[in-house]
Amino acid sequence: MTKIAILGANGRLGRVVAKAFIDAGYDVRAITRTGKVPAELAGATAVAGDALDRESLIRATQRVDIIFNGLNPIYTDWGKCLPMAENVMTACRANGTLHLFPGTVYNYGSPMPAVITEGTPFHPTTEKGRIRCAMEELFRREAEAGRVRTIILRAGDFFGGTGNGSWFDLVVAAKMSKGIYTAPGPADLVHEWAYLPDFAVGFVALARNLDKLGSYEALNFPGHAVTDIEIKTAAEKALGRKLKLSFMPWWVLRAGSPFVAMWREIVSMSYLRFEAHRLASARLNEIIGEIPHTPLDQAVHEALQDIGIAVAPAWHQAA
């Protein structure tokens, strides 16, 4: 049985990916700093490991075939990203493991390309974009040197799964219980979203098709390239009622950004909410077959349910 270690298994992405690999029959090792994992990962082996402690990470990932790197510090703590990535590469080298990594669209900077393909060049214009590019360059060097094989699957903003910290739960759905939909940008702007259960199944599919992949691959995951109007309509179907459209008060964050570190980091990435973009892939379908894609109405219904918002019981009948 193939063994996979999930780094960041307590995080929103790590949990969903771990569950997808458990469901697919993999031997899953869930690695967290505490060695404890949520009840939903009962099928995994919980192991303590600290991504900032190189020896700890090497020990935690011994005798696995694959490492899924779901490490993602909070926005104000991104100075940890590259040291963590270097430690993951060391652990992969020490244990002879393949490395799976979730990519972002931060690498492309502003202005955002309207359509992002695997061949679109990087043009980072923020510190987070530059950090992401540096991480991927590290992975590429390790692969080209024959030391660590890396497969990247790039996605847009996450929604779905339990936990908090995404634009969907922190902004879009934050006031839905009061009948309000909050758009982070222009309501008719196309924005790339990834429904996490689909994204996770995409990683499982890649792990099952490694014979079709090279030593370094960076593939796009086309998710839901939709507008806030479309998400609002799906949310209204899920809730069984109309929602009032409101907009994120960016002027407040901009005014307060010199004094609030988190607001400053959010404002630095605000171009993503005002520049239309979507992901396209020339290769993913050829490698894994049909790309996982839950219909938007169903995905929004389940995503709202995941974060504890009461939804109508028969969304599909009303769709």
C-alpha cells in the first residue's frame, strides 16, 4: 500500500487532502506539530512533526512514498514559507519521497493574465508572489538535479471543507445568516475558485498516474471561474432565500493597513479581487482523465454546510 505523509494535516487543505487519500485506500500519515488530528481523519496515523525543525520533519516522514506539502503560514507569517520548503526538500531527499505541492496564482502578479495556462510566465509583483516563485524555483532545482521529484497542482482561492481562513467564509459568507452576500470585488468579475474536495481528488488522481509525469511538473487545476453574481445565485438556491448584495469595504482596510499588519497583507494582494483571471490546463485532462468538478450549486451548498450555515435540504430539487 502506498504511504503518504500529509504536512499541515490540521489545516483546511491538509484535512481535505488527507481524507481524499484515506478514501482512495492510501496509508495516510497525518503530520502536525502536536501529533493530534481531527476526528474526521480517524483513518490516518497521527504523527508529531515540526516543519521548522529539519530533523523532526525527517523523522516524521520516514518510510513514506509521498509527501503532500500542505504547509501554509498565516498571511503575516510568510517569512516561514521558504525555510519550511527547504526543510521539506531535505526530508524528501533523506527519505527518497516524491513531493506533491499546491500552487497558487500569486506567481503571476498584476496585471493578472485573463487566462493562465501552464506556459504563462511568472511576473510576481508582491512579496508573497516572489516567495512563491522562489519556492517553486527551489523545487525545480532539486528535481533537475535528480534529488527530489515534485508535482505541483495550481489552483485559485479555496472554498469548501471545515475550518476558517478562506475568502469564502471570512468575507463572502460572513453575513449570510443576516441575509447579506459580501462580494470581495466587482460582482461581475470572473475569479478563479477551487472547491477543495475536487482539488484533493485531483491530487489523488495525479498520485495514481505518476508514470505519465516527469521529474518536475506544474499543472493547473481549472476549478470554478465564476463571478460573485453566479456564487450569490448558487448561495440563494442553497439557502432557499434571496440575499442582499454588499461589497467588502476596501477603503477601511486601506486606511488601517499602516497600523494593522494583517490588513496590510490583505491589501497587498487586493489586485486579485479586481483583475479577472481563470486557470486553464493543456495537460491535466490528458494525465488524469476527467478533471474533478462538482457543479457550482452543489459545491456552494456543501461549502456553506461545512462552515455551519443552515441550508435548504433539497437544493438539487430547487436548482
